[in-house]
Amino acid sequence: MLRKIIRIDEEKCTGCGLCADACHEGAIGIVNNKAKLLREDFCDGLGDCLPACPENAITFEEREAPAYNEAAVKAAKMNKQPCGCPGMQAKKLERTPASEPAGTVPGQLSNWPVQIKLVPVLAPYFADADLLVAADCTAFAYGNFHAEFIRNRITIIGCPKLDGADYAEKLSAIFAQNSIRSITVTRMQVPCCGGLEAAVRRAISESGKEIPLSVVTISADGRIL
């Protein structure tokens, strides 16, 4: 089909990678130190990459290209591994009294990673999990957070305001493809934290499952409301 799509001038491109970071669809990658349009059907033609390029190496052109494939883009995002760093591989954390330093309050975190954006949809620790979905500020505001909320739960955290993300799609996939037993949401009293609660509620609905949900709101001075 004839449509608008990006064009990358390799002579101007310095391979800085800013365009690849700006492309939310994953259409652009760096190959041999140059930006490349890796998947034409991943390019939506909206041009988020254009202002990110400091060399003005990206422009629009109208030519024959496959149609934008939104379903393929979403599937690729779901299946994308967080990164190749060993510290980001999904794992269950085994804690024993002997592993805790003497004289310290033992931590209760039992899984890694914890960021919603980083956790794999099919992480093994989601099987039969009692899940805690926490606004990341709550652990700092509430002093006994580990003992009361993280203990005996699988924990994932996020901030929709700072991440600029709607987590509903990722959470829906997690809920649909794993046997989640219950969900606890901890959120701050501030209005923007409502985005996290709304995303969880929508994800439960979209998953087609009935999962028990409880929501706990915490004030900035550390009180449960």
C-alpha cells in the first residue's frame, strides 16, 4: 500500500540511538553504528523519532510499504525480554534466617525484577501467586511495608505518572496467562495514583477472570486511610 513512512539518511546518522529510544513501536534499531528501519510494518508513520534526532537524519516519505501492524507490535512488546543483563532475569528469591545480616530487620521481597515494565509476563513466580501491585512511593511512606504487604506476596511496582504508561495491557496479560490467586493494590492518597488502581481494575476485567482485589490507600505521612 502507498503510505507515509520514515526515511533515515545514513550519511547524516551518527548512530546515537536516540531515535530507537523514541520509537515506542520498536521499528528502529542500530545496525553497524547506523539507525535502521528494521520493520516497516512496525512504523506507524507518526514520527515520534523525528524530533529525537539531533542530526535531522530522519524525514517522512510516501512510498509503497506494508500497513502498520498494531497487533504484531503489541505481541512483540509482550514477548520482549527486559534485557540481557543477568540482574534482570526473572527469579524467585530464597530467604532464610541465616542469609540475613545479624541485627537487621529481614527483608521480605521474594521475586526479581519488580518493575511492572521489566517483569516477564510468564515469570515463574506468578504461578498461584498472591500478588502485590504497589505504587512505588508506598514502600517509602509506610514504615512496616515489608512485613505487612510484601511478606508472602509476589511484588510488582510502578508509577504511571513517572513511567508515562498505562499498565493495563501488561497487567491483563499477566492476569490472563497466570494463576493469580489474589491481588492487593497499595497506592498513595494523591490523585495520580488512581491510575495504578484503575489499570489493575481494567486488567482484571480484560483478563476475563474473577480475581479477588483489595486496595489500600496510604497518606504521605504514612497512615493507612
